[in-house]
Amino acid sequence: MFLFPAMLDASEEMAGKNQESAVLFPFPYQPYSIQENFMAELYRVLDSGKIGIFESPTGTGKSLSLICGALTWLRDFEEKKKHEESQVLATLNTQENRGEKQGPALQSPSTAVTDSQHATVEPDWITQFVQSKLERDMVDRLKEEQIKRKKREERLEQIRHNVQLKYTCKRKRADDDEVAHLLQLSKHMLSSESPEMPDSLDYNEEELILAEYESDEEKKKGPRLEEDMEDLEEEHVTKIYYCSRTHSQLAQFVHEVQKSPFVKDIRLVSLGSRQSPTSDSPVYNFRGTSGVAKSLCVNEEVRRLGAMQLINDTCMEMQKNKYEKKSEESEGKKRQHKSRAVCPFYSYEQMQFLRDEALVEVKDIEQLVSLGKKAKACPYYGSRFAIPAAQLVVLPYQMLLHGSTRKASGIKLKDQVVIIDEAHNLIDTITCIYSSEVSGSQLCQAHSQLLQYMERYRNHLKAKNMMYIKQILFVLEKFVFRLGGNVNRNPNTKDISEAGTKLQSINDFLFESQIDNINLFKIQRYCAKSMISRKLFGFLEKYGGTAVVQTNKEDQKTAGFHRFLQGLHQKTGEETAITLDETGQPRMASPLMHIEGFISALTNANQDGRVILNRQGTVGQSTLKFLLLNPAVHFAEVVKECRSVIIAGGTMQPVSDFKEQLLLSTGVSAERIVEFECGHVIPPNNILPIVLCSGPSNQQLEFTYQTRDLPHMMDETGRILSNLCNVVPGGVVCFFPSYEYEKKVYAHWEHTGVLARLTMKKKIFEEPKKVNQVEQVLAEYSKCIKHCKQSGGRLTGALLFSVVGGKMSEGINFSDDLGRCVVMVGMPYPNVKSPELQEKITYLDKSMPRADGQSPGRSLIENLCMKAVNQSIGRAIRHQNDYASIVLLDHRYSRPIILNKLPQWIKTSMQIKPTFAQAFAAVRKFFQEKKSPCITGQC
């Protein structure tokens, strides 16, 4: 472990004085100088409570720098806090013993102001009484905090060293299992002796009935679902919330903490969802796939449901059942019907044990799940119980950024620190979280299912439930009508007469849909509290695939709905089995679950979003989409509550989007924002970035939508790539702006013979469109390069055709021979004809100021392009001894405004070559200087 001092400006804002203090940063090895600078600046930002935008290229040890810098600040902050508390307590106790009044130095500013305001009107004895009470309250509060801290530390220390306690917990679990087994046997014996009483509903049907609903205005404060939860109310200590994009990245971060000098002292807990999305693809690094546990739910019966919403609803219902069972037992009630399912892993005692085990030793999600299975405790809730006492909370940033999820998880951001890593797509993430899209088929199917449910259980539903169900049915009917359809007809057969795309404000959409008089906030609350989508799923499971539901009021209209429901199920029968759809996401058995998200999105402020009506083909194929235009409205909650926010990433340029759209627009002052950009660990001569303005035949390179499809442009690109492959050893990765363009160029080169020339030096691989094929292609690409390096011969490596923004442009390490040259074909501007992008541009032009002589809309387009470029070209250089060339094929890259959007470590070495001859000579010289017998495969 290395300890090194850093001179920090600890108080820049104190009367203009600069006080320097030496800070020791523990580190597992001798750090790079850029890591020292990173940690020093991070410490300064956290200490002053500012917002930092940090960029540190991949391969520079960013994770360890974040860990050691942030945890050093947290350690010093806690020690300083304890010292100040001890000083205050000592002073107050001394004054109390002497019978003195509190001195001016110990008065808080608010107290001093109050005293000065009332000095002329309040008698001295009242002032003394108030002052004495404030002193006593302060002493009591500080003593209470010290006692709580001491008890928590003693408990964790006891668990850490007391092996006997673990055996006691294990023995108690065995006893509980035996008791449960005996109770189950006795139930079977009793059921065989006395048959159940008949009921108007089947015993397994009663749980499908909605409970009586009370609105928030009518609801009285009732008992908690878990009576023992009072014991879990614990004050939150100062902590750091570390967020990243995927569970794979979070697991890697926890492994870095386990290797850090803080592993023995830090209380860390990893959070996750009951079931994480399957799109959370692992990070490929050619050293094996990072396989992490993606589910914190260890109840196999619940996990088998597959869809996240179903798992969440079932889990909540099991908790409710457990509470109702306890209430009935305490009141001596006996139920004749079959008891409802409760989760055996939702045990307060065992979750306490799991909480403490998670805090005494750093564990990743896999280890937490394994411990939960052994302890028969729910890792999902056990990890949440550990949040108050934890000092470092690791979680996906979707969980932190979504307000209701954050609240439900027990995450409190007041005066805490948030670090958002891999934040290059933070704006897009917030936009996606709060945007929603539903199809006409989903709307019709949900309407049919809900109508059948209402008809079947009409006599068993309370008036409030009937009222809300009818409101939901009315809303669904109007949504279908806006798409040009009718809920009485099959959405897959009705063709749209007026196809096209229309954008509307939220208020206009609600008004034209004739639902502007319906309180969507109440409907949203009703869906969440009643779990109606879960009831509807159970109803569909029972009746959807067997027989048509028969009701007492059967008429021609409802019979048509019955047939429609059955027809939909027969046509899409796989949906109810919770399989994966064509995008790899779990299918939702009840489309109402998905529609609830759209209804929730419509509760945003009118100016913050738009509704897109997309009428294409049939009603079933048409969609309604809510587009969030102002992500700052949701990110503002995080910024305003936190003490400090760190936005970090390997590639953050250009940062103007973060500043303008997420920070300045929320009211954050420019003085509070700190930007830090460090260089790479590689020496400058290990990278050769080139802007190539023209090809071998002096054709100017400008890959616009109008010119890039021209045959002579594709021919020129082929000649450039062929020449580069002749001098570049190992792997060459060529990025195209889209899949369609890559296919078009590939077909043209195949026809003209360019591919044949390329295969003389490199074996060609293409990026697949399917996620499950990526790993295989990468493995074969890596194997080919290694084989060529070892065997020598005609082939010198491999050529990989990739797509900007595709599956290989992020999270993949093309280190060493896997990526000696990265070629970027053109500038991957987004589709400006997209209705979503056009609306976003219009919104920014109206709400944001101009910067650098450009409109905000134009800046957005260029920033989206360069963010994608920076992510792609950053795939090559991955460690200190790595080297590579980067070739940007388009003369527009040479414009100063574009060059300034490149990362600093690339921009400082950038060479602009007007002709191909100059560029080719530079590339050849670069690799000749790096040449060794084993690099080119000639050894």
C-alpha cells in the first residue's frame, strides 16, 4: 500500500484565503501521476460540495482513483465530524458543570439571529431558558449519535469475530425448517379428514379479486405490512452512492474495492432489482465474459415468472399475504379456503443476519445471492436493510435516477455523495427511463382482458374498483380511437386509412383523446396500490388458454370479446408463458403492465414532453409514444438533495450537453461545476490520430447522406482500407455509420473485387445484429489474430467491420494486437428527419441560449455525432504499453469546432493530412518504429 501526499486547496471560498493541507491517499500500488491528480481534484470537489465532470480514459485506473480518492475523503470527513462533536460536547459539559451560559462561539447562526431579533422584547429569564433548552437538546442529540455509532460498530465487530453467532443462526434456520415441515404435515391430515366448505368462487380464484380500495384522501393510517419494520428504522450515515450502467460494471467495481486498501474498513452493500433486464449485456474483454448474478430474488417460483413487473407484483402480494396471515392468527380467525402463498425467504430475523453479513465484509451481488440462499433470507430486502449503515452503496444508475424506484428502495440522498460512472450516455438514460411506448395491439388486448375480468367478477368487486376499472377501460378505448381503430375489432386486420406520424403536446393529446377530465394521477396511484395488472395476469392464466369465460350477462357484444381474447391468446400464446421477444426482453403476459408506464409518463408537465402518434399499417402495428424532452427536471432532484455529485467516464467529451441540459438548466451555478480531464497513461508517441481529407485518387472525403452511396466514394474507401491493411499488423477495426451502410459497402466491394484484395492480408469479420452472436464473432476474431501472429504467412491479422453505436462500439477492449488501427468512415450524424430528434431540436432552440455562435439544436446534432465517435475510437488504447493508429475518414473532422469535441489525449496528438500519400507515409513510419519480430507475425 502506497501513501502519498497531495497539496489541496481545502477552502477556496473562505475570505479569499488558500489553506493547503496534506492528504494521504492509500493506494494498492505506485499510482500514475494522472491518478494522483485525479484523486486530488476529486477530494477537492467533494470537500467543497461541488459538482464534478471527470474524464479519465479507459486503461488509466479510473475505478481505483474513484475508490481511493472518494473513500479517503469519506474517512477524513467522518474523523473531522467526530472530532468536532467531541469538542462541542466537552465545551457544553464544562459550561454546564460551571453553570455558565453558552458562549457566542457555540451558537448556531440561526440561534444568534433569533436572539438578536427578540433581545428587545423577551425577558432575560426566557432567553436563558430557551438557550439552556437548546444546549440540552444539542448534548442529547450528540450523545445519542455517539451511542448509536458505538452500538453499530460493536455489533458489526461482534459478527465479524463471533463464529458462534453464525452457528446459532444456522441452527435456528434448521429448527424453523423442521417446524414448517410438521405444520405442513398436520395441514394435510386435517384437510383429508374434513373437506373444505363450498364457496361461490374457487379457492384459487379468490386471490384474483381486487381488495377494497381507498384513495389517499380517505385512507387512514393503518398497520405496516411487517410489524417488525420499526426496528429497521435507522439513521443514515454519510455515504457514497456509486452508480454504473450494468451489473457487470458494478461487479467489476466491487472487485476493485476488494483489492483496495479500504477493503477491511469500508461497509459496502450492492443493490439490484429482483430481476435485472436481460439487455444488461456483459462487458467483453477477450479474457472471458463477466458473468454476474442478475437477480436478487432467490424464490424459484417467483423467478420463474420471468417478467420484471410480474416478479415485483408477486413479491409485494406475498408480503401482503404474510401480514394478513399474521393478523388472522393474532385475532384467532380461521380461514376455510386454501391459504395464500407467502415467501419463505421473507424472514425478518434472517434478513437481519444477511444485512449484517453484507456489512462486515465486502461482497458482490453473486456472493450476496449465494449467502441469501444458504441463509434462506431475501437478498433483495436484506441489502436494502443495510443501506442506512452502509458507507458505500453500489447500484445501477437506473435505480438511482428513477424517482419512485429510488424512494421504494430506501435511498436517501440528502447531504450524501453520488458518483455516476460510465456517464457518457446519462442524458439518453434519463430520457429512456421516463419515456414510454405502447402499441395498438397491446391497447386492444388490455381492454379485452380487463373487460372480461370486470364481467367475470362484477358481483365481487366494490364500487371504487368498478369505478376505476371503467375509467381505465374508457382511457384504453380512447387511445385505440386515436390510432384510428375500434376496441370492438381485431387490431391486426383493420388497415389505417390516414397513415403517418403526428407530434402533440401532452395537453393537446389528452384534450383530443377526450380524457382531459380524468385524473391520471389517481389512475396511476390506483394501478400501483391495487396491483390490478397482477390480478389480470392471474385471470389470464386461469382462463386465457382453456375455455371462453362464461358470464351471467352473456350477450353478443361480450361474446365477441370472449372470442377476441381467446383468439389473441391462441395467436400469441407464447406471450403468456413469459418467453423472450425478438428484442431479447421478457414478454409481458399482461399488456396493462406496459400501459401503466405510458399513463404514468402522461403525468409529466406539459412543456417537458411530447406524445408521438405513429399510424402505420394496421391498428395493431401503430404506436403511441411519450418522449421526454427535459431530462433535467428529473435529474434536478438528485442535484438539489446531494452534497456533491460526480459525473465520470472514460469518454465524456463533449461536456457541453451535461452542463447545459442537466446542470445549468436546473439552476446550478456555473461556479459550482468543475471539469477535470486527464491525459492517457501512454506516451504521446504510442498513438497516431489522423484526419484524412482525401483518398488515393485525390477524391475529397465527405460522407454525407447525398454522397456516401456514390460508387466512387465506396471505391475510394476500399482503396484506403486496402493500403492500410498492407502496413498495419494485427487487427484493424473499421466503423461504419450504420448497419445499412455497412451492408451496402460490403456488397459493393464484393462485386468490385475489393473484398478479395482485403482478404489477401486480413481475414474479414462482420459485427452481427443478434446479441447472442457477438461473443462468438469476437472469439473467432481474437483467435485468428493470435494464430496469424504465431504462424506467420500471408495473413497478418483480421479486419472487423463494426457499426457506430452498435454492440462493439462500447464496453469492448480491442487492446494490443486486437486493435492496432481504428478507422472511422464518415461522421455518424443522427437522422435529423427523425420526429423525436426534430422535436428535441425545437425544444432546445426555444429553451437554451446560443453557445459558440451555434444554435443549441445544431450543437446537439454535433455532440451526438462526436460522442459516438469518441466511444468508438476509444476501443483501441487500453493500457500503458499499448499503441495504435486512429484514422478519421472525412475532411469535416479538421474543422476546429469538431476537433475541440475530441478527448484531450487524442486532440493533442492529432495530425491533419490533406492527401492520402502523407497519411500513408505517417502510418507506415509509425508501425515501422513499433515493429518487432513478433508483432507482424514474422517471428
